[in-house]
Amino acid sequence: MCTLEKRGSIFFLTLTGDDDHRFNPTVIGSILSALRQAKSEATRGSVLITTSQGKFFSNGFDLAWAQAAGSPSKSLERLSHMVSLFKPVVAELISLPMPTIAAVQGHAAAAGFLFALSHDYFLMRSDRGVLYMSEVDIGLSLPDYFVSTFRAKLGSVIALRDVLLRGEKVKAGDAVRLGIVDEAHRDEKSLAEAAIGLGEKLGARKWKGDVYKEIRKSLYPELCETLGLGAEKVNSSL
Ligand SMILES: CCCCCCCCCCCCC/C=C/C(=O)SCCNC(=O)CCNC(=O)[C@H](O)C(C)(C)COP(=O)(O)OP(=O)(O)OC[C@H]1O[C@@H](n2cnc3c(N)ncnc32)[C@H](O)[C@@H]1OP(=O)(O)O
């Protein structure tokens, strides 16, 4: 499950527990509620930092839950259901009226990688954890919003190929080199310190949340179309 706590101007969304933080309908629902709570409480200077406890940031959708459906067709229905449920999570992050930071302290695979990548800033520890899009290895196609997010966020065709078409397990140093991750930090403590430091620096700018989110959305027109996010009126003021 996840928790949301506010310390100063920073909202901390944490996937709790020492499991691999698989996304099933219950977990997805709790993440969505947390994001909507942060949105409702947002003020100028608010920032979101998302992290997890333990060895995993998230290992993606809960395939065991899908496979427990009792038949291949029902398993696919459950998987398709998770795909549909998770799309609003990405949409909330892309339209959240505050800067967002993913502090990835462990493995981020498949939908877990997508979750991290849906944040504005992506920080990772370098001593543990890999980024891995396993779909090509496990024979699953990629939903449209997965592809749109990666195409929006990864500027390099080499990175897109290595991650999505080659299923590379990418460590932090290589992820920085490929332009996937902003910063690699030697361990969990320095990662947390860096994420909070960045959050405080961004929060101090006191940006207007509705302007911030509309500028963010304007950067990713294909992704916003896939997510069904239209442009919204901004109350600009001088
Ligand atoms: C109605 C029907 C309509 C049809 C609809 C159909 C729908 C179709 C759409 C399908 C949906 C597609 C989208 C799917 C999304 C999903 O999320 S599906 C779920 C996918 N998830 C997975 O596949 C899980 C993938 N995870 C893994 O494979 C592993 O967990 C892992 C991430 C690779 C981690 O493996 P693990 O063995 O646990 O790793 P470790 O033991 O921690 O590490 C391995 C070794 O590497 C060393 N290491 C780790 N990190 C580092 C580092 N940063 N630096 C150095 N070394 C590192 C670690 O120490 C280990 O080394 P050894 O100890 O020496 O082995």
C-alpha cells in the first residue's frame, strides 16, 4: 500500500512494506487517492516526492493476481483491467499542479518503471536497483500510454530501443548516460537527501500550480492526447 504525508511544503508518497510493491487494483487505488489528495491540498510551493521502502521501487503489475483468475482469458481480463486502472495514475502525475520527484531506491520494472518515469525528476541510487522493461521478455505488448510516456520522456532512440525493445536492465549510472535519470546517488541515504534538497529548491520558487501543470502538459502533446488530458484555462496574472 502507500502513504501520503506532508512535511513542510513537500508531500511524501511512499509505497510501504518490504515486498516488491506490485500494482494490483487495491494498490493502484491507494496511489490514485494519494495523488488526488495531494492535488486537493496543493498550494504555491508544493512538491511531491515519491519513493518506496525496501529493495523494490515497484516490480510492476501484480501478474500473480492476474494469473489467479482461473483461466487464460480471465487472466488477460484482469491484466487489461490493471492497465486501465493505472492510466489515471499517469494522468494525475502529468497534470499534478506541483513539481514531482521520483526517488527510486530500488528496482523499478515495467509499470513500476513507468510510474517513476511519469515524474518530472527521476533520481536513483547507484549501489542497488535496476530499471527494467520486462514486457519484451515476458511476451506482453505495451499499452499506448506506456509507449507515449517513454517517447515523451526518453529523448534518445537508442535509449528507447535498449529499454523497450532489448529489455536491458539499466543501473543508475547507465540510466544517467542514457538520459533516463537525472541523478545517480551512491546509496539510499544520499538519494533521500538529494531528493529532499531538490524538493526544497523547487518549492522555494513558489510556482503557480495551474500554470506549472499546463506548461508541463504542453511539453507532451502526444502523451496528453493518449491520456485524454486537454488543455485547461489558466488564470494568468501579472
Ligand atoms: C479482455 C482482454 C483484452 C486483452 C488485453 C491484453 C492486455 C495486454 C497489455 C499487457 C500489459 C503490458 C504492460 C505490463 C506491465 C507490467 O508491469 S507486467 C509486470 C512486469 N514485472 C516483471 O516482469 C518483474 C520484473 N522483475 C525482475 O525480473 C526482477 O525482479 C528484477 C527487477 C530483475 C530484480 O531481480 P532480482 O533477482 O531480485 O535482483 P537482485 O537480486 O536485487 O539483483 C540481481 C543482481 O544484480 C545486483 N544488483 C542489483 N542492482 C545493482 C546495482 N545497482 N549495482 C550493482 N549490482 C546490482 C544484485 O546484487 C544481484 O547480484 P548478485 O547478488 O551477484 O546476483
